[in-house]
Amino acid sequence: DCPVLEIYKGENEIYSSAWNPETVIWDEVPGVLALTPNKTIYGDMTMVCYEPLKDGQRNVLFRYWVHTAFLPTSKENDNDDTSDTVAVTQFRDE
């Protein structure tokens, strides 16, 4: 099965790759998961990637927190580019 990536702002889930599986590309051999969320996501957030298991259980592959207090000022709101944003994650068995 394809891993699922969820993005949260605080306690609110704002994106899940399970919502639109047709926008997800999963290549198991090199372990590459490519997503097209079709929305701009910025600011503080938490990303959780997991492998869905039977009975609603999940095997968490990684969690990633972004805290904007450590990032320079963004000009995202000044950007008129309407192109899709693509996120790519690579998994490796080591």
C-alpha cells in the first residue's frame, strides 16, 4: 500500500494524501512518494507520514515539524504564480 502524508496546522488536519489518491505517485522500489496537494501551505505545520495497516492501525514512518519562528520572512503572499506545488519525499530502507 501507498504511504499516507497528512499535514496539520495546530490540531487541524489541512491536507491528507488519502483525500485525493489520484494526485499521489508512489514508486516503491526507490521509495519515492510524490504529491500534488493543489493548495499553498505555509507557516507552522506538522507533517506525519505513515503506512496504513489493518484494523485502522498505522506504522508512522516519520513526523516533521516546521516552526516559522526560525525561518526568514516569506514573500509567498506577493507571488502571483498559480502553478501547483509538488512535494516529494523519499524513503530508504537502511
